[in-house]
Amino acid sequence: MLFGDCTGNWRPSAGSAAAATGVGAAAAHLRPIADRQGRSVVELRLEAPASFGGAEVKIDYDPAALRLHRVRRIQRALLQVAEPVPGHLGVALAGRGVLHAGGLLRLSFDRLDERRAGALRIGVLHVTPAE
């Protein structure tokens, strides 16, 4: 899991993406969707060469800059969300059949401090093959 660097720099690195364990060559990306009225919305997208049965994702963010507002699923799936401590979000999806590459979730965050970068990072991604 990523916690940011020791200098407190929460600016994104070369991209908010992670390679997956599980299904070969899968990768996840966070894509900005909207940024208005004090709220930022991003879409979690999964690029995978095949259909899959489920996914576990850990997303890290600066809790001084952002507060989780809502998580909505895009594909038809069971969804479990946990935020054991502010700034560290765990999401698990299980398909009611198979899931497909593309958009999985939309996450909305309240912006608390406009001066901070408030970067989101995918720390861990595990994709379960479809049966």
C-alpha cells in the first residue's frame, strides 16, 4: 500500500495506476470525471485482457485534502467498501457473473483544502479470474 513519501508530497507520480496480481496484464487507472462545487469525482477503470470475476483495490489519498463522499458501482457487481482510517480506502467487487474491462466504480470526494494537491493513488490491485 502506498502512503505517500516521507516529505509529505502527495502530488501524483507519472500516473495514478497500478499493475494487478491475478489476471495477467491487468492494470487500473483513476480518471477524473468532474470537479465542481467543492467535490471531485473520479472513475476507477480496469484494463484487462479477459473478463474477470472480481477485484480488490486499495486507494490512498491525503485526508487533509479530501474526504470520501460516495462510492458507486458502474458494472453490475456486489460492492464492499471499507475505510479503516482516513486516507486509506479498500474496495472489493464480486461479479454476478463476469466483469469486463472498463469503468468499475465512481468515487466522489469532498475537497477540504484547495491548496493541497489531494492526489489519489492506487496502492494494491488484485483481480480474480472469471470461472
